[in-house]
Amino acid sequence: MAGTKNNALVAVISGLTQTQAAQMSKEIMKAKAKYAPYGRGTIAAGKTNGVGALIQNGIKRIGG
């Protein structure tokens, strides 16, 4: 069925300052609210040496 919402997105972006990471998080939350208002999500920001833990544990839940 066309338009079925059964996809997910995961992105890891490195080489950012703390301010840049915060701004990107803010923009991702805005886009999530626009395109998937009832979707569930997790967003996390932190040091690159702990990226695995960030993905696994997430610090800020967004949405449902």
C-alpha cells in the first residue's frame, strides 16, 4: 500500500560543537512533529567516544 508509515530513520552525525548538536536536535524535533506527529522517537547528543551508548540509551524521548 502506498504511503504506509512503516519506515524508520537513524542518523549519527559527528564533528559538531555542542551548540551545533543542540541546534540540529531542535530541528529534528520540529521535523518529527511535522512529518510524524504520532510517531515515537529518541534523540541523544554527546561525545563521539560514547556513540554506542547514546544510540542504545537515548537521553531525550520525542513524540508518543
